[in-house]
Amino acid sequence: MNDVTNAPNNTLEVIFTPEDIARRLDELAQTIAAAKLDNLLVVAILKGSFVFAADLIRALHRHGLAPEVDFMTLSSYKKARISSGQVSILRDLDLDARGRNILIVDDVLDSGRTLAFAKDLLAARGAASIRTCVLLDKQLPRAVTLEPDYYAFLCPNEFVVGYGMDVAHRYRELPFVGRLVRP
């Protein structure tokens, strides 16, 4: 069986267009701003969320918020397409979470392990509140009980790329979310 990620003639099927994404991010930012979270710290989970987080932070600004922003790199995938089940901290926050209202921003909620790990970690560090925002909420059974506070799109149970998300460090630059299809 050939691996579709390395096939020379891969094609991509667009699931969410750049216009779909921009519209939903504005709606999300408006909803988040309405929560009136003071002392807000946005924690982007790298690497997959970096494009989503950047666009969401700009949308939050347009809706009157000025959060501080920090980054964590957590991994349960490495170069695989299936989670290993073990979450590792590859890069930790620089800012203190104690007493802060935290908005964790991640690309995809699937098994829930990474987001649950981040929430538990920040709660243990004394965050005042923790909310989660994901670009894609995959509709599948989770390994942990967790639902996002905010999500941009419900997503079919397919491996997706683009808009910051990758497979083996490829396709992050795409302005849309798509799936790889065999020719």
C-alpha cells in the first residue's frame, strides 16, 4: 500500500476555504470577546495551531481584546498520523499562568489527550480560568472526556492538512484545510 503523503501526484480536496475560515474566526472572536475575560493569556499549542492562533489573535484585536500571547509545543504524534497516546512538552510557556484567564488555542481536537494535558497543566499552575478554542472539532470518540469551549468547524474523521496543519512537516502553508486524496 502506498503512503499517500509521499505520492508524487497527491491531490488535495478543500474542506474549508480561506473565506470560510475568515468568516468563522470573526464569529469566534466576537463570541470570545463577549465573555469579557480580563487578564487574558492566549496559549497557542504549536506547531499546528500557529496560523489559526495568529489569525484568531488579530480577530480578537478587531473585537477590542489585547491578550498576551505565549506558546507551548506539545506532541503526541511526532511524524506519525496516529497519536502515540503519550503527550510530551517540547517547549514550555515563558509567562506565568497563575491568576490568569487562559484561552488555549489548538488546531484539532480528536483524541483529546493533548488539550486535556494542557488544561490540567495550566490548572495545576494556578490559572484563574481555562477555556479552549480549536479550529477543528473532529467528530469521533475521544480518549478523554473533553469538549471545546469554542470551535470553528466540526470536522469529519479524516486526516487533514493545511492552514498550519501538516503531515511530516508538509502542507502547513496552504490557506485552506483539505484532505489528501489518491490520484
